[in-house]
Amino acid sequence: MSVYIRSDILRMSGYVAGEQPSAQSSVVKLNTNENPYRASAKIYEAIRQVLDAGLSRYPDPFANEFRAAAARKFDIEPAMILCGNGSDDLLTILTRTFVGSGELLRLPYPTYILYRSLAEIQGAKHEIVQFNTDWSLPDKFYSGKTDLRLAFLPNPNSPSGTIIPKQRILEIAEKLPCPLVVDEAYADFADESCIDLVGRCERIIVIRTLSKSYSLAGLRFGFLVAQPELVNQMMKVKDSYNCDSISIAAATAAINDNEWLAENTKKIINTRKILTEKMRAIGFNVPDSNANFTWNTKPDIDVRLIYEYLKSHGTLVRYMNYPEWGDGLRISVGTEEQINNCIKLIQNYTNKSL
Ligand SMILES: Cc1ncc(COP(=O)(O)O)c(C=O)c1O
């Protein structure tokens, strides 16, 4: 049947998401950067109200209730916000809006693997610029080709959790010949955000998700902040009803609940500190993380075997191997108990293998 399939699609291997055992499974999931805590009770109440009203009507295609709430929170115009079915949906919309077939997109490396898959699906070319070994970004990221159509930059980055300072982001955006998408999936766990840079540099587009810091990965809701003119063009590309009534109401309740967010991020950041210090004490290299995960490397042992040992003991972390860069374990910040258990298992393994 492959004769019917576009050659671009046949050639690509496709994005592989992290393992998702069934919801009933007792496996401790530290592999896909989900939040270990239950979302705000206000969200469940908002969902109940939508269900009580019934689901026979189409949702608001623009999610205006959410746009108004997010605009208030970030002190921007609602017209600067575009909502999506998770931030992956927004990344797809961006690629389809800005990068035509055969055109060029730039990404750092190692980073979120989906960017590359999106370029491949679009039949676009992509150019990779490696991070420096300290996870800073070389000037090469903005120099060279003038036919670039779009650049993706996750900040904080995955898998490293590291951050590029805001001033440097502004410098990069001003020197690039195309829009710069700053993917802030993890920014609520960091000290700074680039949302206010959108007003200072028209080429900056910032994406946020509610999957991580709001404990809503199962709901699917994200939004982006860009110049209204760009948002209007992207509106033409998105599915008409890309966010449903339940997710719009839940996301609106979430973004309004600043108290819940502050408490939750504080807990995650405290546990991240424990995870970082203990992994360093075992001998892993762990860059300072600004996200809800850490990147752990140890060139003198085969870390894949640790991943397998953890899995056989009911804890899933993410083993990543980046050609020409190296491999490591990305460990999501779970509850303090989950992290302490995970670390004990890693200690057992490394003691045995010495
Ligand atoms: C850098 C980055 N961007 C975007 C996403 C996707 O998030 P969402 O659940 O909103 O699609 C992820 C998910 O892991 C991510 O790591």
C-alpha cells in the first residue's frame, strides 16, 4: 500500500512518545515530565459545570474565555493569544503557517524531538545547531542562511532543563531573519519568561502548555503569544474547533488559580533540588535544571542498564541517546517519596556494579 503514501512520510521514522502504562498500573512514572500532583479542585468544578450544561453545542472556536483570562494574567492583549489542543498542536500550526514544503527551519540539538518530525511531515528542510557543551547557544544559531523561515528554541530546554538568559534570546531574535518560537513548556519552573519580549520584538513567539505546571497533560491545552497580525494568520491554519468546551473551561479555571500554581511549583522546585544534589552525590553530571526534570549523565557506566533496572523495579525514567552527543537519563520530578525511592534504586544499582 506504500505507493499511496507521500514519500516524505515513508522516509520519516515518526515521533515516539514516552511509554504510557495504563492508568491502573502501579508503575511510578518519571519519564514524560508529568506533574505528580492532582490539578486544582477548581478545574474539576469547572468541568462539572460544562458537563451539567451538556455537550451538544460546538465550543467557541477562539477560546475567548481563556484568552481574556490569560491576557489579564500576563498583561497583554487577548488578540495576542492563540489556543491549541496542547502545545504540540500549536507547534504544528506554526510549522504549517511559516514553513512551506522544501523551505528551511532551524533547531538546536539535542532538544525536543517533535520539532524535527514536524519539519519532516511538512516536507520542509531542517538545520541543526548543536548546543555548546555547557548548554549555551553558539552564535551560529542566528547566523548564516537568510532563507530561514522559522527557528524553534525550547527554553528551558529538554532534555537538559537548562535555560538561555532572556537578554540572549532577545539578541538571537533580533539577529535571526525569521520568527523565533520560544517554547516555554517548562517556564513556570524557571525564574524568567520571555512573554514580555513579544511586545519588544515582533519576531518572538512564545508557547506555553498547561500539561506540566498545571497537572493537565491528560486534558490537552496550550497557548501561544504573538503579534495579533501573526495570530490572525495562524487562525486560518488551525482546525476550526481545536479546543473543546471541557478543555477551555478547565484551562480558564487553571490559569486563574495563581495560588495553586505557586504552591505546586514550589513543591516541584524543592524536590528538584533533592534530586539534583543526590544524583550529583552518586557521581552523575547534572546541569542546573529550570524545569520539572533533570538530565543525568555518567560516561563511565552504561546508563541504559540503570533505566532497565529501574523499570524492572516499577519506576520508569526516560533513557535518551542522542547521536554525536551521548546518552543519559531524563528523570521527571515526582513526589519527594517517588524521587527518594528512585534514588535508592539507583544507589543500589551503582553499588552493586562497582
Ligand atoms: C519542549 C516541549 N514542548 C512541548 C511539549 C508538548 O506539550 P503538550 O503536552 O502541551 O503538547 C513538550 C512535552 O513534553 C515539551 O517537552
